[in-house]
Amino acid sequence: MDEHDLLQYLSKLLQDRGCYLALIDDIWDIKAWNQMKIAFPNQKNCSRIIITTRNKKVAEMADDKCFIHQLRFLTEHESWELFCKRAEPTTPDMEELGKAMVSQCRGLPLAIVVLSGLLLHNMNYNYWSEVKEHIWRHLKDGESFQIEEIVSLSFNDLSPKMKDYFLYLARYPEDDVIDPVELKLLWIAEEFITEAGEGEGVIMENIVENCFNELINRNLLQVNDLGWNGQIKSCRVHDLVRDLAIKKAKEHKLLVVLESGKHHPELIHLLEGQPRHVIYNEIGEYLKLVERRFDALRVRSLAVSVSLVGNLKDPSELRHLPDSITDLSLIGSELTEDPMPTLGSLSNLTALQLTDVYQAYKGNKMVCSENGFPSLQILRLEGFMNAAESALGNASGALEDVKEALTLAPNYPAFCDLEAASSVFNSTLLN
């Protein structure tokens, strides 16, 4: 189903349903709205469409009968209250510095919370004074401090190790709800932390937990949902923070993001020197473009997120993946054949994620080839609706070995530690 077919399908669906309310988030330009508005029939039956945008011109040009509600900025008092919830000054001098910096945020909540997260890290007058002077050096008369500059201040204040943790957030799609357990395991799988680097006896899970909490405290990660025990169940990255992470990750040669709809005239040059590739749709085009250069590119990890447009259905398309890959994520790929025989040949693969957004795999059985996945440590199979309890592998004795080797992360049974598993791995699809 391509984009046109999807719009036609939605239009017919809404016509059949009668009155509807549609919310479309974050429209960047009027062309995008003009392309998709054909999906929303006007049957004069009190249906309504709500659009959010950061571009006022989009709102003004969307429809000549639309009502524009422009969100107001925080007042000076509201801004200071928000700041003090995170970094309340301890002395009158620090309060004076804080109010001067908050005033330059011009009532923008994100700028205020990121600034407070930066100052909370070091609650002393000299540090706050240095931050204020840095802000003033980058301002002209009458200007406000830009969000990117405030986020950059927080980024530059991170240790080299913490910068890697932050930049890795660029791998997640815009507005994605992030599973903290998944994120921490991926940090470990990517070897941002190793036992050799940290010393013998160090528990790596404790270290990544501390790093996760630091990003939360600095407001570079936002809490999305809390459990009954106060533990963070999910989190998000603000769009503007994510934009900076994508930009800096590319500059630091940590990760590069390729999104459909964006022109990449020199794709190979863009990918050179980048150990991690993140693909949103157009995976088939990506594989065709780079298949002859994969080994030379030395890709370490590949994350693929596929929507209804640009599905990856044939696992043989993955045969050109290089042996250097250690981390692979396929989300919503709609594979029609068992991908395990193909993926099992990746000798260095330590982390594999298959997530069923629109069905990552349409079959009901997965069987790994003999000696497949020799290095696999982390496996996530999530939300496979077609999976059957009886659809287990048929290799003699394999199932018992795998069950004995499974180490389930709390509340996340799809995560498995397969370090002790036998060389022949056959498993059910875990829901």
C-alpha cells in the first residue's frame, strides 16, 4: 500500500463512519497538508480537523475558514515558578542570576526546563555566573536565547561517555515512546560501556541506570509514564532536542539518520565513517544503493523502522548486510518469510529486535539454522499476533536449552539473555 492508496483508504473509511474528529500533529509545511487533506472528506456533518504546527503560515494557509489558536508563552512569574521546580536558587545572588537567564528564555517552557536541568547539575554561584556569561556572549540586543543553544550548553557540559548516551537517542523516531529497559540494553549492546573499560566486578546495568537518570535530570529525556512504584515506565525525547541529537550524532560520527521524503544526493558520502545507520522507510532503496559498499562502510548497527509505505517483505533483501553489524532492529517490516536463517548468518550480531507495529513478521514460526546467531546476547520479539504456542523449533533438545538460558528482564518478558544457549536456537514468538 503506497501513500496514495493509504489516503484513498482513509477517505473511504471516514465517509463510511460519518462524523469524525481528526488530530494531525506537527505539520511542518503547507505542501504536506495539501497532499494529505484529500483523505478527510467534507460531508458537512460537523466533522472537525485539528492541526498542530510550529509554522504560523501553515495554520493561516490550511483553510480560509479555520480558527487559529496560538499558544501563549509563559509569563515572567510562570517562567520563574517552572524554573524553581527544578533548580531553586539557594542564595539571593544566585536568584538574581537565575532570573536574568530565565528572562532570556522568553517564556518558552522547553528552554526553561533544559536551562534548569543544566544549572541543577552544579548548584553554585560561580558555575551559574559562567553559564550566564556564555548566554550573554551569544546574544545581540533584544534577542532571546535560542533553544538549540541552550540544549547545546547542556550537551557540551556532558562527559564524553554521557555524550554518546545522549547522541544515541537520535535512533528513535520523532514522538516515539521509548522503553527505558530497551534503551539501557541497547547502550550495553553498543558497547558504550564494557566490563574491560569499567573494571572487573562492575555491574553494567547499574552504570547505565545512573546515566539514564542523569539524562532525565538534565531534561534531555522527558518522563512519559510512571509506574505505581515511581519507576519510569516510558520516556520521550522532545522534537527540538532530538533535532540537535541527530545533528551532533552525525558530526561526531556516532550515528546517521536517513528519513524517507528527504533528499540525499550523495548517500554513500553521507554514510562513510558512520558506524550506525538508522533508516525510516525506503529500506529497499537503501540496501540497493549500498550493497556494493557495505563491507567498506564498516556498519556496526542498523535500525530500520518501516511504516505502511516501503515495507521490507522479503528477508533475502537482507543478505547484503555486512558481518560487522552487531545490533539490528526491524520495526514493522511485514516480512512474509522466516528471517532467522538469513539473520542467523550474521556472526557478530549481539542484539536483535523484531517489533510488530504493522506485523514485523506475518508467519507463525521462526526456526534458527544450525550454528546460527553465534554471538547473540539480546533478543527482543514483541507483539507477534500470529504466533502460536505450538510453533516451536524442531531441533532435538534445543527448546529445553533455551528455556534454561532465558534471563527475563523485569516486566519485559520479550528480552532474553542467550549467552548460555546452545548453538542451535529455536524459540517461540514471545508476546
